[in-house]
Amino acid sequence: MCLHSRQKDREKPSMNKMAQKLTPSGVARDFGFFIDGEWRHGREMFERKSPSHDVVVTRIARCTEDDLNDAVAAARRAFENGTWAGLASSERSAILLKTAELLKQRRDDIAFWEVLENGKPISQAKAEIDNCISCFEMAAGAARLLHGDSFNNLGESLFGMVLREPVGVVGLITPWNFPFMILCERVPFILASGCTVVVKPAEVTSATTLMLADILTEAGLPKGVYNVVTGTGKSVGQALTQHPDVDMLSFTGSTGVGRSCIHASADSNLKKLGLELGGKNPIVVFADSDLEDAADAVAFGISFNTGQCCVSSSRLIVEESVADKFEKLVVAKMEKIRVGDPFDPETQIGAITTDAQNKTILDYIEKGKAEGARVLCGGNKVDLGRGQYIAPTLFTNVKPDMSIATDEIFGPVLSVFRFSTLEEAISLANDTVYGLAASVWTKDISKALKVTRKVQAGRFWVNTIMAGGPEMPLGGFKQSGWGREAGMYGVEEYTQIKSVHVDLGKRTHWIS
């Protein structure tokens, strides 16, 4: 078995002791939902079990379409009355910076609830919150830098201006794989632009999105600017995509649901869309690269967040002359990955977040075997006595038309392909409907730049993987989405442009 898991013979705490450890009171935490600066109680609640410990940890309100309508109305009032968009950028910036400071103070508490609902390792959750803090700090600066333009070249009698204005009310739908980080790669930039927002988090991972409401309120955000409605995608989420008073929708998730968002926009008010969708991302390794470094990056790239990551590098494209050697290096790395309880600081892979996703990953592993691919590593679930875990899996002898080669599995499953020429490597990398991210490994800067320029991907890494910060834009090519998040591009995404022409002279009459 290709993993290093927590020792099975260790003494495991009883379920009662585990529940006591997880929540101070030993019972689940109830959450309401947040509209117009106030907490409301849900009539129907959804119980969320920890995917790592099999105990109920949160109860989340299942909102109704009426609740959503109230949230959108609150966001509309807040936008129209100018309590946020009408502030000086320095004032908005100060509130975003205050939020960053409060996140630093509450980092451990947010990470705790993120781990409980999502199953990711605690070390990863804390690192993600550090990135979230940087997002608020970056957006605070971006709020003060956002500007339009002027045209002083239209002749002596005409002066032109280009104004950037906030688009209005933004609907934000976030996924369960990075509940807080994706929220914070969106919300600070939405707020920096002057927009108001209604957030619909994934039902199974809503806690930290709701916790941000208290933090933003304490930071001084006016009521109605940040609203959270919880519930299912089929009810509340779909209603948000179709709402005629939402000016823009930002959605992160599958390409299939992204298509439904496009239809909903067309069928309602032609709302602007920002979509970050699926990925089947290549990592191209040339023979002249540092193979030890590349192997470590490959193992990390497929295992980070248990492979439940849109930018996960799930297609390894390696030069034929070193392929056998490199596969062995990757296997050796993957054998050392520590799978276990996410609250153990040494754990590198935690639990699969949902029962449905756990089944999907295991089904794809069986499909790969049935279609003729060979398992070099993993290929099985991991029994730790509780929770749902899957060993990081490496397939070789993969054909381009196999389901494990074409479909986004969203789990720790890696397929290997081989190439002989640079052109073949580029062709293999582009052989997908997706274009979210890519990575190339070589010591030859000429080869690196050729691959970078030819491979169709919105994010690219050279001799590294999943690096970066909130200064850089996020987004994809092809069926991986529309638009960009983060950085100045991310703030501008939530604005619209108005051209203004000012006549400086006396009008020449058309009618004499």
C-alpha cells in the first residue's frame, strides 16, 4: 500500500472523547444565516458530520427562496444608498485592513472549524488562512489604486473620461474544497470595487463563511454589504443564479454547473459572469530537470487537499528517456505521504470531504483498472477506524481516451503519459477541454518559455507548483472558465466602464 498512515495499533479515543475534543461542549454548533447585518434562525437545519471523525459537528440552516430574496434586497439597498460604494476608497481600505487584523487573531478558530467540516489537514488550513489575510491586505491597497482614465486627445473642444464603477450586487457561490480560501479570493476584491455581495456557500462547509460575517461586522462593514444564505445548490444556489436583481454572479465549481449558470444568466437579466471551473492540469517534466525536485512537486501537486483541487496536476507528462526512473522517484515520494487524522500536525492528506466524492474517486480508480491502466501506487481506500480516506494513486500505461485521462476526478489520482519531443509534450498538455493550470520542469529556459507560450492554461508554473499570491490573477482558458479573480484584475472584474464626453466649447447647431 502506497502511503504512510497513522499507526493502526495506536490507542484510538472513544467516539465520546473524540466529540468532546472536537467541540468544547461535546455537541454540534448551530449556525443561523446572515442578512442585512442581523442573524436569523433557520426553520429547517442540515446536520454536517466531520468526514474525518464521523460525528456531527455543525447544524446549518436550509434557507428558502424567500430568505434569498431578502438577502438580495438588503444588498441592493446597501448598494443604492451608497453606504459602501459611496465611501472614499481610503475608508473602504481601512475596513479591509481591519478585517485582516481580526483574521490574524482568529486564525486558529477558523482553521479548527474548516478542518471539522472539510477534513483537510490542520497545517494546510492554517496556511490557507494566512493567504486569506494576504488577500484582504492586497484588496485594501487595490481599493485605493482603482481608477479610470482620461483622453485629452479629442481636440480642443472635447474632453473624454473613462469611469470605473462597481457593477452592483454580486452573487457568490463557493465550493466545498476550499471553503474559506476561495471565499477570501473573491470577497475582499468584490468589496474593494464598492460592490455588495450575497454569498451561498456549499451546504457541507458553510461554517467559516458564516464566521466571516461576524468578523466583517466587527471591522466596521455597513449592514447589508455582506450577506450569507445557506442551503442546497438546487434551491438557493439556482435561485441566486436566476435572480433578476443580481448584477453579477461569481461561481467556482464544475464545468457542468458553470454551463447552467450561463443559461440562468441568459434566461434572467444577462448578468455578468465570473466562472472558475474544472481542470485536468498537466505537469510536464523534461529529462534535463532536477528529477528529485520534480518528483516531489508531482507528489505534492496531486495530493494537496487530497487532490480535491481545481488546479491539481492530475496528468504527468514525462520525457520517455527518464520515464521509468521518474515513475520510481514519484512512487518513492508517494509512499512517504502521511495520511491520517487532520488534527495531527504531521498529516499531509486528510479525509475526502463528502461521501459522494469518496465514491466517485473510488469508482474512477476501478474504471482505470478495468480500462487497462496499471496501478503503480495506491488504488485503495485507507481504513483508519473512522472517516473516509484514499491512498494517493499513480496510474501508468494510460491511454488518452481513458476516463481517468479525460475526466476531472477531483481526488488523489495521477495518470502518466510519455513524450519524445517538445512538440509532442505540448500536444499532450493541450489534449483536454480544460485550461486552468499547468506546470513545466526543465533547466532550459528556452524550452520552458516555449511550453509556457504554447500550453493553454490560465495559470502557469515553471519549476514550481501551486505557488503565488493574491497579487496575481486567477482564472482559466477554454472550459475552465471566464474572467479573473484576485489582484488588480480581480477588482476590475467587479466593475463596469462608463465613457464620458465633455464638450468644452459652444455647440455648432445642427438645425439653423
